[in-house]
Amino acid sequence: MVFVRIGVPREVAEGERRVGLVPETVSRLVGEGFEVLVETGAGWDYNLDEHYEEAGARVVGSAGEVYGEAEIVVKVAKPAEEEVGMLREGQVLICFLNGPQEPGLVERLAKRGVTVFSNEAIPRTSAAQSMDALSSMGSIAGYKSALIAANTLGKYVPMLSTAAGTTKAANVLVLGVAVAGLQAIAIMHRLGANVFAYDIRPETKEQARSLGATFIDSEDERREEEEDGWEEYEPTGWRRLMVSLGFYSFAEPPRDEYVVEGEEEEEAGGEEPEQWSREKLEADQRLVRERIKEMDIVITTALAPGRRAPKLVDREMVESMRAGSVIVDLAAEQGGNCELTRAGETVKHAGVAIVGPINLPSTMPIHASQLYARNMYNLIRHITSGGEEEGIRLELDFEDEIVSKMCIAHGGEIRDRLTREALEESRSGGG
């Protein structure tokens, strides 16, 4: 009978307190025919060695034993240099490893014959949803960003009535309405803030609104201005007489003279375009630049896979904000959405605090590890076949979209195009 051994080493990256698998998922894997090796202390102070042993894992005394025996190694952070030296040909490594930002590391792993699965490369499909660790961690980051912002702001977030008077609710702007942004919107709304949101993707508008945010849209602003001049239709003359006699259809305005509210949208088709025009996006960005002056908190969450984070807030925008305002930049590790962000630091500029947190999911290691482990369980089952009775085999089907996109190195080669391009750029001196 063939068993696949899964190894879970202790994370060595500074500040990393998550773990690749928790006892709950270890128990499921062992029950399905896998062997699981866990380095002692891998679960830190919340998943103890005895918990893993009770779940059926074999706890070993060193990382070398884990790397030496396991066919699949499940980590959270990218491997350190000493870990790269322990990985071997044919071994599968699953972790967060942003290939385009770490092309040299991917090359070293490829040269050792390691098969690398990068969690950042997960396709955004319904089939991959249960394996999407990036979204799981993004949700935690969005939650923590809201708490950090509220804790940094020197005001109440909600409107509060006190004996000394009533305080106004804080104005909060969330830039980027993906998983982290949606979670930040939800938490800030629950805290009682006036929440505003913006994203360049049309489909995010209703998502943000569904969580209580006002979506910043230049077309909505224009419509409101136009509607300010509208007058409610009142029938006159013979139409008024007919209404008084009970013929209420005459109370409706003539279609050839008036536009009935709502009907102009129906005539236009009623469907939102898949992409907004460049003119609209430019108008939106001008509106964001104006609205940011009114904000107490700005949370930025925009990331571009394989590239540095886009700049959304420049120095001039920061300087237009009120003293005491707060910016929390969730893209700090990828260069930041704010021009003045420094990863891992809080910068003060013109009275505005710019917070650049790093590795927020690790500040909630219990739930972060539970969610991550469930994603890893689903991914492991996706790349293996068989069970306890017939044995388990590793099966990498590169015709499968999930395997094809997530596997960035295999058989001695770098499979990911963006990583290869980043490697060539670094060699030519462009990086």
C-alpha cells in the first residue's frame, strides 16, 4: 500500500505564528490514508504537540526529519535559505511564494527539482474557491485593518450622544473592493462609521452597497445634480378635471413631454457595462481626490498579482486630509497604495498617520491557521488520488486549471510566465 507523507515544519520567518496544518485537518488526512509528520513546536502555543499526536500525526524533533521524509511539505511563508537546502528533487512544496517578486528563489527551487505550488497564483474560479488561501487571509487582513484604523484614530468611530454633546460618526473610505476591502467595509459599518468605497471594477459597486457603503461614482453625482432640478408632475387643465372625476390614469405625465423616473434606465437596457470608460474612471478619480479631504480613515487594499501595488493616494491627497486622520495601507508589503507608506512602520505626515502593517493574518494565528489548513486540505486532495484502502498517489494533471496556474515550478523548470519575465529582467539589470 502506498502512503503519501505530508510534512509540516515550524515556520522560521520572523513574526510568522501560523502553521500549515492544524490537528483538525491532520485528523482528516490521517483518516483518509495519509501520513503526517509535524515538527515539534510547529503549532506554537495554541496547537500543542500532544494535540497533533492525538490527531494521528508523528511529531519529530527537527525540520530536517520533516523535509527528509515528506513527499508534500505544507508551509505558510516562503522557505528560508536553510530550508531550500533541505528540499529535494520530486518533493512538492505548498506555501505563499509570490514568484514574480521572488524569481531568484523560484529558480533555486526549480534547480533542485522541487515542485512548487504558490498560493498567490490560485485562479479565481468557483472550483478553486475552497483552496483559496489568499482570500481566507485577505478576509482576516481586512478585519484587522478596520480595528487598527479605529484604534489609531483619536476619535470615536460611531456617532455617540453624551452628556457633553453628540459626536459625529467617522467618515471612512475603503479603496479596493475585493475580499479584504469588503471585510473592512463590513467591520467599519458595524462600528457605526459612515463608509464610502471605490474600485475601478463595475461589479464591486453593488457588493459595496450591500454591506452598507456609499460607492463613489461620478455618474451618480451627476444624476443627483440633474435630479435636483426635477419637478414633480401635476396635471393641469382638462387632465386635472379627468383626475377629479376618477380617471386616475390622467395623473400620469404624457410620455412625449416628460421622462418618468426609472424608465430612462430601462430604455437604455438597464445593464451595467462590464468596463467603465476611461473618461468615467478619470472623473471618478477626481471625485475620490475631492472626497478624501472629508475622510477620517482611509483603508487601501488594492493589489496587482505579480506586480507592485498601484499608487492610489499621493502626497498631495495626504496633505489635503484633516490633521488626526488615519491611512491604513494593506498593500504595504508590495510597495504600498500610498506614496508615503513604509512597510512595518507608522509614518506621520502633515498630521496624518499612515500605517503600513505587514503580515496581519499572523496576528490572528488561531483562526488564520484553521482557515489556511482547510484550504490546504482541499488542495492536497485535489492533487492526490486514492484512499486508505487502495493507497494514495500524487497526481499532477497540468490540464487542470488549478494545478496549471498554482504550480509555478516543476521538473527543473519555472512554469510561471511572470516569474520567468521577472527573472530575465533581474538578470538584465532592470530589476
